[in-house]
Amino acid sequence: MNLAVAVFKLSLVSVSIMAVLWRFKVVTGPGALALIMGMGGVLGPLLAGVGMWMVLIVFGPTAHWLPEIIMISVSLALIIYTTRLPPSAISLTSSGFSASSASSIGALGKGLIGCFCALIAVRFLSLLPDVVAPRLFPWDAWLVWGYEARVWFETGQFIPFLAPKETLTADSTAWVSFTLTDYPKVVPSMMLWLSGHVTEWTGQAPGLAWLWAATAIGCLLFGLLRQLRMPTLVAVIAVYLWWSLPIINAHTALHGYADLWLSAVLGLISVIFLLMSVESKPWHWLGIMTGLILLPLIKIEGIYWDVGIVFAALVHHYRPSIRAWLFLTLPWLVIGVIGYVIFDLDWIHWVTGGRLEFAVSDLMTGLWGVWRHTFVFYDWHLLFYAVFLCLLALPWAYRHVHHFVGFLALVAFGLVIIVGVLPLSGGNVWLGSGSLFSRVVIHFSLPMVIFVVMVAHGWRQYRGVV
Amino acid sequence: MTRRLQWLGICLLTTIGCWLAWSLWVLSDAQYRGLLSPITVTADSSNWRVARGQVVQGEERLRIQGTGRDREVVVLLNMPTPLPVEAVGSVVLFTSDQDDIGADLIWSTQPQFIISGREPLIQVDASRAEARLNSESDGDQFIYFLAIQQQVFERPWSIHSVEIHPVYPDFLGLQGMLWKRIFDPRPWQHTDINYNYQQPFGLQLSLMSLALFWATGLFLVLGVWQARRGGDWRLAVVVGVLVVWVSLDIRWQSELMGRSAQAIEFLTGDHTAPWPLDEGDQAIHAFAQQLTTTHRRDEFNRVFSLGYEYEALRLRYHMAKWGVRAITPQRWSSRWTRRLEAGDLVLIVDPWDIQIQPLTNDFTANPKVRVSEVSGAFSFEGRALMSHQGFWAIMILSSIENNQ
């Protein structure tokens, strides 16, 4: 019963967003339904989490039905409002993209689509028992996110958490955090929103939201690739590639971390970048702005991805040439190196607000950690091998992907962060254990899969000289 | 057709030849070319526990200074991961220069230390003593604790580290291990979200390398085949990557299925919500349940949980409503007890490093106790309210008392 109510809540908020997106025709053409389902599935629970956070502050944890009531009311109001407008005024986008590579599906293709769909379905079913189990397994889930939700749930009050330094000094009415970082409250608010209707805290219902997010990301990916006129088989394989990643499965089964949600929003922004590369529309910028706001509200680390998104947006807008690229980036690189070597300027410390710092002495530890997790362990199957091969194949596929320069800039930013900046930072000691590496790669997993599929598809279609 | 068969035969024979050469190369090294690494525990590890004797733990060594109760020294090593008895071949103890430490290696196959087996530690050279385990078990027994027991103490000495070596296999044994590594995936059980563990004592061989080795072969075969037919060799590369990916994933799927089966078993069985994570957590959960049923939060001032990180924090989670604050070993010093005030409740979830001693003869009528950390980091007094499976609830009676 608890689970049914949680599914009902998730459906209500997601469908209300889907209805608005559908009504405003933000996307049309092949894959539009999947894309809208993905967008609604990602944004619905997150906006409900933001709503619950506001409700918590104003009314307290007992008003857990308010977020969906507000969202449904706003959605209905928007839909009713738009029905009174002439049809041309509500069409935010034209009817789609020019068909380029649509192909008919033969019997072998249909069989392969069936096989990959079956593999995805089996994965979904094998994650389900863990997701519905009444427990929070992983460390940070019950130490940070789930703990905060549970405190609000059991006390019936919105309680702020004091810094750990006040453990021995704060009075008896205070609750003290154990971690030094004061994480944003959207994810615990979302957990509370999904548990609000139960009588006893079990940590059960929130798990469904993680499976929901993973499913929504799959829909986004399928819808995007169909929008880009890629064959259905390629779109289904892409969904399978992302869904099959062991760490993604671990973060779904062992739900309770914020990273999958960060991945969902970063994935959504990547999708929007790709769509706007084909045909830029005002809602694209609205979507990117929403994502920019949501990322740091999910997890503090979201602010670093915001930097990458702003960078990608600038590249998308100005489309600099290779010379301009070098002109813009080389001086910064030189200034960074000179600043560090001669003036001991720790710009990683400066950029991260003191959370990380330059730690060149542990560079090899970091690189060894990256190497093991990318190429030795099977955390990511062949994803990094495929990314590596696709980087090699990029010159041959460039003709097919050069329109998507904003997205490519985001991919370049992410790869530089993962294999360049992280091993140089103080976080390199955690790269070996995987605690940092896995999480950063989860955030960036969807752009990587999209990159692999697009380049591989473009490379396959290459006919001629580079 | 015949030429194709010849070509396939050559490929097959080359693969088998390479495999045999590789196996012999691995077996020619005493450490099996690093494929079967020993588990090393250094002196500074938090897994050591002193059961008897005067032992000081430093960064580089455990200094054995004298005997304790029963005139013996017993140093316990809580295994980082419980290991199957039959998988452990030998245990090597690295010590300070020593003629003969005259100690035994004992081990426990129970989560609580109960002696299950014993072997003498034989001095191999001045700084190394070794015990060989030739234990046979029914396959279900795991070593939870190792211990070094010295009954005749002559002079102080030091332990630098311990290496636990697996039983090294012969040629067929190696093939069996390879087969198990690839085709016998264990149910995915771990609760760590960050990465997939390499099984301790498992073959330290990357499945990815094996898969890539296979993929390269597959690319070549498919590519050459396609090129000879005038077909699209690029498709061969893409299909090669995809086939290897799916193969790795089917293996991962079988690990997930094992876990799903366990989760379904839990879901269909009787359980109380919320499910504790493991046996240790069950005890903490039961302790929290008992305390919250017999006492109310407003009877106390502040509530602290005292213990190792996992135990102290799990209690904090189970008693979220009470606003429990965890005091973990990083904070264990005499300073923190000076902050204790009358009415504070200290919940002790560490039965190993924190000792509770009654201060009165009639404990039932006057349950006053002294709480002290074994190495003397802190101590304080209070009234015992409850005890459950080695965990205690101690109420502080007066802050002045603890300042003394």
C-alpha cells in the first residue's frame, strides 16, 4: 500500500509536467513521447522535492501532500490557459528535424530490438526487489540524506542541523550533523515527501524514486536519439548501454544517494544542448536555466557542473574556431601553471572554495585510481574503452557531429575534469577507493553514452576522406 | 571451406598454445606473478585488539611490552574480510629481530573469539615467523579472527605486519580458479556503493583485460572476414565492442540475480521494519528499541552514542527522533568528557574498547559505574540504566564528578 501511494505520488507530479510539456508541444516528431516522459520523470520528483522543502519551512513535514497539489493546480491552470489561445501561439517548436538517417527495420533488426528490450526489462526486474525493500543500505544514504528525512518525519518538525563542531556544546533541543558539508535539502525533502503517508519510517518508499529516475533517463536517451533521426535499434542499444552500467545499477539498487539525480539533470541539460543544436527555441534556454538552478540544489558538487554548462552554452552560442579555442584556452592554461609553479597559487582551492586543493605529490595515486576504475575493474563495463575509441574515431565522425558543438564542449569539459583535474586535486587519494571517481562519472554518464553512440554512428556512416 | 577450416584451426591452436604458455609463466613464479596477492595488515591498522598483555600500538609497530592476566600475551586481529578456512595457506608475521618468539597462531571461525584452531609460529629468519594452516573444513567455515598467543614472554618485541597467504594452486587448480573467476559469479552482496570489490584471495585478474583480449581477437576475425567479403569492417568493430559489452553485462546480470533472489527472500519472509543491515546492526536496533520503550527522551538532557563510527552512527540513525550525537574515536580524548553535564545520556556501543566497571558492591540497588577507554584516553562515571548484548546506557549524574 505504501509503495502504491508512492508510485501514485510520483506519477501525479511527473504526469502534470508531461501534460504541460505535451500541451506546449515542446517536442514533436519521432521519440517526442519518450522525451516528454523522460523530462517529466526527471523534473517531477525533483520539483516536488523543491516544493516539499518550501512546505517544510513554512508548514512543517505533515503537509506532505501540498507539493503535488500545487504542481497539479499549476499544470491545470497552464493547460486551461493555453486552450484559450489560438493554436499558433502555443507551438513552441516546429514539427521536427529533417530526416537524415531514418532506416527501415528488417527482421534481424526487430529481433535485436526485442533482445535488447528484454535485457533492459530483466535488469529493471532484478533491481526492483532491492528498490522496494524497506531499508537504506549505503553509508551516506542513512548518514546524511535519509537521516535528515527521518528526523523531520519522526519529529514532525523542520529541524535545521548544526555543524559538527557543536556536538558537545549545543543544547539538548538541537540536532547536530556528522558531516562537515552542509548538503542541500532537496533530496532529503523528496525522501520525506515520498514517505509522508507512512506510519513508521522504513526508508522504503523513496527507493522507487531512484528507479523512476533511472527509467526517466532511459526514456530521455531513447527520445533524444529518435529525435536526432537515429534508427530505433541504435536508440534501444544506447538505452541498454546506460542501463547496463554496474555503478548505475548499484546507485539504483542501493538507493539514497543524490548522484543519480545529478546525473539525471546533467543528462537532461545535455539532451537540451543537442536539441537546440538542431533548432534553437526559447524553451531550451528555460530548460538549461532550470537545470543550472537544480544542480546545486541537489548536491553542492552541482555548482562545478554549472561551470561546465555555462562554458558549453558559450561555445554553443559563439562557435569559436580552433584558433580562437587555442587563443582563449592557452593563456589561461599558461597563467594557471605559472601561477601554481612560481606564485604557489592554488586555483583548485580557490575554485572549490577550500574543499579541494592542488596535491601534485599524490598525482600517481590519483592516476592509478582512475586507471583501475576505467580500464581494469568492471564498474563501467567498456564505457571508457568506448569513449577512448570514439575520441580516436572523432575526426572521421566529425562531419556528423560538428553541429553539436555545445554538447561536445560539455563532453570535453567533463573528460578534462575526470582524467585531468581530479587526479591533480586533493581528491586524488579518494580516486583509488572509487568513492570520488564513481560519483563524478555517474553525474557524467549520460553525456558519455550519448557521445559514444553519436560518434560510433557517425563513424560507421563515414564515406570519404577526413 | 577447407581453407576457412584450416584458418580457424590455426586460430584455435594458437589460442590454446598462448593459454598454456601463459599458465606456465604464471606458475613459474612463487608469488604467481602477483595474480594471487597476500592480504597485508600493518601494525597501525584499527583491526588489532589487545586481549591480554601490555601492548602499545604505534604507527609502524605493535610493541609487546609484557604479559597481562594469566601471564600471557594475546593480540587479536579482526580479519578485514572473513576468509574461508581452506583458502588460507599460511600466515607470515613480520617482527623485530627475534631469535624465536615462541608464539602460536590461533584462529576463530565464530564472530566472537572462540579458539577453532592452532598452529605454532615457526621462525623462518630473524624478522619473519610463519605458521602453515593445513585446515580442512566443510567449506562453510570462515576465519573471523586471527590471534597471536605468547605464553612464555622473555623480552619486549614488536609486530610490524602480518601477511595472510592463500593456498597456491597447481596447474589444474589455476585453470579451476580461472574458470571460477569468469564463469562462477558470486551473488552481488556488498553494500558499498562505490565500486565492485575484488574478491579477497580471488584471482587478481582483470575481467576487463580478459574481455579486451577476447574483443581484440573478435575484431580481427570479424574485420578480416568482412574485408574479405568486401563488407563493412567498421560494423565488425562496433559489433565486437557490443558483443564484449553484452558478455560482461550478462555476467553482471547473473550477480544481480543472486542478489535479487536474496532480496525477494527477505521480502517474502517475516521482518520488522526497518530492516537492520547485518547482525551487528540488529543488536544496535534491538538496543535502541528497548531503550525507547523503557525511557522517554525528555528524561534526559543530551544523548550521545559512543563507539566506532559504524556502530555509533547506526545508533544515531535508529534513534533519529532523540537527536543522538555520535562520539567516534577521532574525538576520544579526555577533553570531551569534561563537556558532559548532569542528565546527559551516553549510549555505549563498543564492547571491546570501552570497559564498564561497577563502583558499588550492590549493583542492582546502586548501579553506579565507571566507564573507561582501555588505553586510558578518557573515563567518566554515571548510573547504568540499561544493558543489552554488551551495549550500555549510562546517565551522567553530575558534571562536577566528571571534572574530578
